[in-house]
Amino acid sequence: MEKRPQVLNQKKRKMRSTSLVCAAMLASLLTTASLGQGVGINTTTPDPSAALDIQATNKGILIPKVSLQNSVDNTTVPNPANGLLVYNTNPDVMLGVGFYYNAATPPAAPSWTSLNDFKLPVNKSIGTASGESAFSISNFSQSGSSSAIQTFSQGGYAMIVDGKLKISGNGQSPGSGKVLTSDNNGNATWEGGAAFRVTGVLKNGAHILAKNITYKVPFGDEDYDRTNNYDIHLQGASDTFTAPQNGIYHFDFQVQWGGGPAAIGLFRSSGGVAERICSGPGNTIGYYGTSTDVMLQAGDQVFVTFTHGNESTVTLGEDSHFTGRFVQSTK
């Protein structure tokens, strides 16, 4: 009778062991089922399509941060799996700081690709109905040779613009009437814009000129002067055009007078020294005009002259005119 308590204790221990084994088996079954459906964090009902479903309203996922050394770095993360995602903290490689994934299949030869390397699919278009920019690219590189967008075509058009085109910003000085000019490397900039036209003569043609004296033709009315580089006689100046920059300029002029022998010329003054650009004898009817291109330096002055050999004084006619415009830069 004294040994009964010991027998009962042994039975209790066996029952406890059996219960623990059953609980472990049940937990194993539940864990397997849970893994089969996906793992949920902060949720008891993970999405069936997700291997891992994390839910939070005020937190995110922190991807491991590494300092990649180049696009084929196999040292920082040894033998990375295809599709492995990391956050690169090295600003000096590839596209700088940001998310990268291994696009290569052999783990020993990775190819780290930035998620910032955005490419538009071929034959796709985007647009908006609100008038805002549908597509915008910015380049903040400090290098003068960098580009925000580059296009290439072996035989066709590299770019087609069907609409208005605006060229402005750093390195550009757009303005009314300016000419788009390229340098030796094909870099285009807005240049010049100088253009003027003056017509008629001072005092409505009643300007009297003496014999054998060379006059600057005193044109009377300024039709336009886009860059204010022509000094008209009515302003108390010298009836000259002053080149605002180095370049090639085109000039047209005509002088009308009362008839008789005369000489008309187009002159350039540089450094206080005047030289003839072109000239010709006037006919007895009293008309002479021509056009020409001339290379000027900034500050050169151009003007029209008139000289006659009549015994009497001569008056200039209202059909006289002088025009000029910038053609291209000679930088």
C-alpha cells in the first residue's frame, strides 16, 4: 500500500509527456500550414499571393544599406542572388545613391542595376489634357559636357519636333530677331539679332549737298532697329550702324538724288580708320544701290557716303534707304 503514490506519479509524468508531444506535433502542423499560405506580420490573414505580407500605417521596410564599388561588385555582397535588392550609399558609382538589384544570373558575376535607370518602352507615348508638361528630364551634373537626354539614329531622324520649339536657359541669351548659330563642335546658341532699316533722308529730301564733298547720307526715318545699334541723324548722332559683336552682316542700300555724276559707297570704320566696302558710280537718272555681306568686329561702324560733281548743289530723294542684319557669328 505504501508504493501506490509512486505509481500514480509515474502515470502522471507519462500523460504530461504525451501531451507535450501532441502539442509539438500540432504546432508543427499549424506552422507548416501558415508557411504554405505566406507569412504575415501585423496581420493574421496574409494575402494568399504574398510570401510575406507586412502591414503598417506608420512604418516602412528598411532594406540593407551597402556601399557598392561598381556595377560588378562581388566583394561588398559576395555571390549575390539574381534579383537581390540593396540600398547603395556610395554616391560616386553608377547612378549614385539609391536602390539597386542584381540583374545577372551567375552569383559570381553580378550586374548591379539602379532602379533609377528608367527607360520608356518602345513605341509608347504619354500626354496630358491639362496643358502641363507630360514628360520632364532634368540634369544637375556640373560637367559642361553632360546631357539630360541623348538621341541616336543610324539612318533616320534622331528627333522630330512637330510643334513649337523653345531654346533657352544656361548658356543661352534668346531675344527677338536673334539667329541660331553653331560653333565648330555643333553647339547651337542664339547670336546677334541686330537688324535695322532707315528710309528717306533728312528734311524730307531737301537736304542740300555741295560739290566734291563726301557726306554720310543722312537718312531720315527709322523703320526699326531691334538692338538699338543704328544712330540716326535725327537723334543728333552720326548716321552709322555699330556692330554689337563679331560676325558676318548683310547690308542693302540705295541712294536717290537729282541726277548728274556722283559716287556712292558703303564704308566701315574700325579703330578710327575708314575703308571702303563697296561703291559705284551713280547714273544720270540719279539712282544707285547694291547689297553685300561683310565681316565685322564688335564696335566696327558702317555707313553710306555720297559725293557728287555737279556744278550746282544736289538734293537727295525720299526713295533712299539703308538696311542691315546680323547673319552669323564668327567666334
